[in-house]
Amino acid sequence: MNCRADDGGWIRFSRPEPGELRRQGLLPVDLHVHTNHSDSPTRVKDALKLAARQGIGLAITDHNRISGVLEALRLDSGVPVVPGIEISADDGPHILLYFASYGDLREFYTGYIERNTRSAPYIGIRLTTEEILDAREGYPCVAAEAHPCGYVFLNRGVERCIAGECIGEDLFSRLDALEVICGGMARSHNRRAAELARKHRLGRTGGTDAHLLHELGGVVTCASAETAEELLEAILRRETIVIGEERTILGKAVTGTAALPHHLPYTVPILHARWEQNRPRIERFIQSRRTGRNG
């Protein structure tokens, strides 16, 4: 099933065929991949081997970490690697930042992210979405919001955060793109994300949000490009094609089970951080109920 978007962009809900995409002169890249440098068991060298076999590029976007990107670049596998990171903001959204060079990513990370991580390393850091976007202003990078329509029961995704009054709708003007196909989301969520991208005239990206090796390549972002820099420029020009399919309910359950052991050692700080993140919304809810009774 295909979904036509504006400005010549396409969103296709189907299994990618990298060989055919390459023959069309397109570079397919999975722009949302996790490794054992954060909450995945996948080794970087295995991800690179599979990407090479599939004929795709990848962006290693570990949670609040960049060491997986460095390992990938050191291995020099020949696979196109987009230096990236998924930053968990204190107020909920997950921001995917993509850099043309590892040097810029490293400088940004050491200057802003590393010193603001919590004792639970893969959850929200001590910077809000606005502060993260302020920090990235001086760097040539692309800022995309991961799974923008969020997860059930969790304050993640810009749409859910706006609805909960954690952030303002003007945030869209500070983003370059939205992730319009995320392998871990439902089809309905991805369609809403595509509509948000169209409404706010944002670029479109897609990725598997892979935590298990076999998930890699299930969603790709394509452009007429040969390098990471050219791919990022295509995102900014809204010239990408995003192709992929979501995981089944069983597949999502397996992914969650695989990631869980990486979070269990940090259960107490995770619960504390979740309370800090959700307290403003809970307090607003209580206040609204009191106001309603008094009214």
C-alpha cells in the first residue's frame, strides 16, 4: 500500500528491495538502529555484515551514546554509515540527530549530552527538547523526531507530549524531519506521523528502531545520494522516499523482551526519572479536577 506525500516525497508501506532501489540510483539507509552500546544485544560488526549483505547503509543511533558509531567507523566495512544518536529528552520526545561527520557528532556529544546523562544511561537526560535543539544549532546536522506519535502509556513522541501539555506545538518549527515509518510503531501511528510531516512541511525519515539483528533493513530512507552528507541534504530538501513495514505484535514483544535486561539494573533511577517526567502532567490533571469541582 502506497501513501502519496507532498513535495514529491513518497511513503511506501512495503518490504524494501535494496537491489532494485540501487538499480534506480537510490541509496537505501536504515536510519534507526541500536547496538550493544545501548539497550540491544546486536554487535556492531554483525549489523555491518548484515547491512553489507543487504546492500544498505545504516545509522547507529544508540540511546544517549556514540561509542557504537565510533566502532563502526573504525571497522571501515565499506557500508555507508550515518553518524547518529537518539537522545531521550527530559520532557519526553526522542530526538534523532544525524551528522555528516563523526567529528561534529563527538564534539556535540561531549559538549552537551555526556555531562547531562543520568545514572540510568538510556532514559531521559537532564536536557529538555528545546535545550537539545538549542545546543545543536551550531552544528551541520539533521534533527528528526523518532516515533512522533508515541507509545501507549509512555510520555514519548511529540504528538503525545503536546497533548499532555509537556511541550508546545511550536516545537515542529525547530525540527527538520519526522520519522514517518518506525518499525516499532503501529501503522495508524505511522500514518499520523506522515500527516504531521505534511502539515508542518518537514522532511521524512524512516528506520526500524532495530534492537535485534534480524530487524535491520525492514525500513529504509532512500535518496539519490552516494554519501551520508548527500542523504542528509535530501532529507532537508524533502526529497526522500521512505519504504518499510512495521513489526508484528509478536515481533514487538520479542524486541521489548530483548531490551529489558539492559534496563533492569537501573530500575530505581528509571522509576525516579519517570516520576520526575510525568509529575507536571499529573499535577495539572489534579488541579483541573479540583477546579472542575470548585466550578
